Amino acid sequence: MKWRLFLFTALLTLCSAPLLTVSASAADDALAAEVRKDVEKTLDLWRDGRYEEVYRRVIESGGHTKEYFINHLAAAPRRPSCCWEKLQEVQVSVKDERQATLRAKFGFDTGVGIEFMTKGLKLEKDDGVWKIRMSEVLLLSGKGKNVSGGKKKSP
């Protein structure tokens, strides 16, 4: 009798394992889509010049004030491109429900064409929004440290 119970339990465990893997994968896919959507929203707000809203979607870093961030973003040499050029070749790695990494090719309008930069960003979820570090946004804008040029495409 005991061996039947053991065999039944083992069989039940083996049959349910793929279901647990599928549901975990589906949850990661949903989080990855949420990460991408929030990054795109942040880039759209930036492109539209809604810097205070962008500020609410970043993680403060480097001891910069809100005014510093907004002034530097407004005077930045680059701002996100529109549509399909804004974000390409996106790969999202979800660490857990609060941390993820997005690696993508970002497109920026520079005034003389479009500049592309491939970069990875670490994101944290706070107040229901996936947020980028302020220093990363400044780096993308061309106003941060360690800024290197990307490939330019003529208009």
C-alpha cells in the first residue's frame, strides 16, 4: 500500500513540474513586456519634453537635484527618436519582481541625424513603475559621464 502512495505522489510531482515551469515563464514574459512598456513610456515623455514626469520615473542617483536633472535633460544634445527607431533589438532579463535588465539599441535625434547606441539598463520597480537610474538617463542624453558616440544615420 505504501509503495502505491509513493508511486502516485512521484507521478503527480513529475506531471506538475512542467506546469510550474510554464507558469513561471509566462510570468517572466509578462514582466518583460511591462519593463519594455515602461521604458518606452519614459522615452516618449522625454521626447515630448515632459521632464518633470521623466523625473518621477527615474531612480535618483549621484546626488543630483530635480532642477539639475530637468535642466540637463532640456539642454541635452540628444533626445529619443520616434516610433520604431526609438527602441530596437530589445532583450529583457527579469531577476525578480522588482529588478530587471533591459538591453537594447536606442535611437536618438541629434539635430543632424539619428544616432544609435546599444546599452544595457538596470531597472527597479517602484510604485508600480519600472524606473531607470538618473545617471543612466543623463548618459543616454549625452550629458552624463562616459559618453561615447554611437553610429549616426543621415536624415
